[in-house]
Amino acid sequence: MTRPKRILICPLNWGIGHATRCIPVIQAIVDAGHHVVIAADKGPLALLTDAFPAMDYIVFPGYTPTYSSSSLQVLAMSNQLPEMFKSVAEENSFIEKTVSKANIDAIVSDNRYGACSQKIPSAIITHQLNVQVPPWLFAAKPLLDFVLHRFINKFTECWVPDIGSTPNMSGSLSNQRGVKIPIHRIGLLSRFNSLDQGQKSKDNQENNILVLLSGPEPQRTLFEKIIFRESRYTDQPISVLRGLPASDDAISSTPMLKLYNHANTEKLYDLISTAGLVISRPGYSSIMDFISLGKPAFFVPTPGQTEQEYLAKRMKKLGWFNYCNQDKFSLDEALGSSHQYAPPQISNDGLLSAHIRQWIDKTR
């Protein structure tokens, strides 16, 4: 075996989904006998240091975009491109200094385009190898894809969290035309993969609803208000996980409406496994979690988030999960239609562990 290497893990700080799918990656690196240094900020840092409290970490600041309260997310993000490009350059400068200072041997970045180095191997985890745009912006898609591919091609490898067979999760999102570096499909990544799923509680599975709030503001709060409104019209118990891991706000619950700011992996597993239905954004990481657990879910895409809208439509077309738009959401529809859909059984067959061992062994 090679000497233990120091691997820097850098999840994107836009929500916590990129951090959650880093959990099995970190565990695979540790299981292979190597040392992990976490580089993150805010919610992702809070989540990962809670999952791995004894692990070294570095505060890695990053740009936080401003999202629209309407569905015009693409336009809002386009207006911020200069700041995003500046942030990528600043992140890359930070990483190059960190590599030398912390004796880093290799980097794994989850969608953080500045977290690469010219000195050592760097892999990027991403399922989006081309940009999803609304029809009115389709003429700009080749340019946007070109910019995306330039960022991706600065890494030495690209890891797609998906399977190689069809139907897969990512669909056209992972079309690799224009990506010049080696691409490896490493299987679905779920923080629940390492948990013992043999003892799932069946209590209240028929009528307990779990709502997982996540994603950027102000849309997270807008959806939370819709859930609170809808909860008045049902006699079924609802648990709401607010998706605020860095928050210490005091919250109150009732017997029929239980609120949590955040839950660690074990608590979240318990909440999901004992729910009759989960209501969630169709974030890529969330979908991987529900498939891993075989859990029925109903999706509500963030308005204007074209990737989530694409994934929600794809999941419905495949018959895996149902969805509706946020302005059309009702608990009655979610409960009434979800029994017609079922997540698939997908095996990773050790893809992640095998590739990580091979990749680290090749580093100097």
C-alpha cells in the first residue's frame, strides 16, 4: 500500500446537498487508509464537521449567489456571472496556498470550480456536464456550455455520481460532449449507504409526512410558508426539517407539526425511514438518498431552477417519483398521486471505493 495521503475535500457552499454527497466519498477515502482535510464554509462545514468531528478542517469562504423570489433564476444568476468568475479565481488562489501550507496530496471538489491545482491531481464531482436553460435562452447554450467545460477541463478527472447503464439518473445532464478530461461514473452517492438499513421502523409509516426544506433563499422560506399553510388542512402528522444546519434559532412544535432546524445523518435516516411520504426539492443529492432508501417522495422544484425542473420531469417520466410546481402545490395532490410511483433498485457494486483506491494510488 502507498503511504497515507492527505486529501482535501471541497464541497460547493450553495446549500448542503453537495456536502451530503461528500460523506460517502470521505468515508471511502478514510476506509482506504488515507487522511481527509475538509475545506468548506457555513452550512456545509457545519454538516461535515458534525459527521466527522475528529477530522481536520479549513474554513474555505466562497461566493454566495442571490436568488430571485420569482421564477427568473437564470436571469438572476446571469447578472452575477462576473462576481462568480472573480470568486472562482479567488478560490483557486486560496487552494494553491492551502496545498503547500497543509501538505495536500490531492483534491476532490464537488462542483467548486476554483478548487483545483496545477501542482497535484484534482477531481471534480459533478453530474452536470452541460447547462440546462429555458427555451428563451437556448441560443446562448453553446456559449454557456463552453464556459462550463473550460472550468471542468482544469481538473485532472471528472467523477459523475451515476451509473453507466440506462436508464440512469442524470439523463442528458451528463452528456459529456466537450469535456476533455477522463470521466468516471462512480455510482450513486448517498450519506445513507454506510448505515445498517436492516432495521427500519414501521411506526406511523402510513400517515406520517416528512418535509425536507433546502436550497437558496428566498425560495426556501417561501416554500416553508406554503407547507405551514397546507398543514392546517390535514389531520396527518407532519415533520418539517428546515434545512438550516448553521442555525441556532429556537423553534416550537405541536403534536401535529414537528419542526427541526437540522438533523444529523442518523436522525435524518430515522425521519425518512419512518415517513409514509417525503416531500422535497428534487436536488440531485436528495434523489440519490431516496433511491438508496427505497423511499417514496414527491418533488417540488425550486421555481426557475432549470436543473431541478429537468430532474423532476425525468423522474416522473421514468415512473420513479411524481412532482408539481411550487405555485400548484397541495398536500392532497402529493398524497393522492405518490402511490403510483416507485423508486428503482440500483446497485453501486463498489464503484466509488474501487475508483478512489485506484486514483489515490496513482498520486505521487
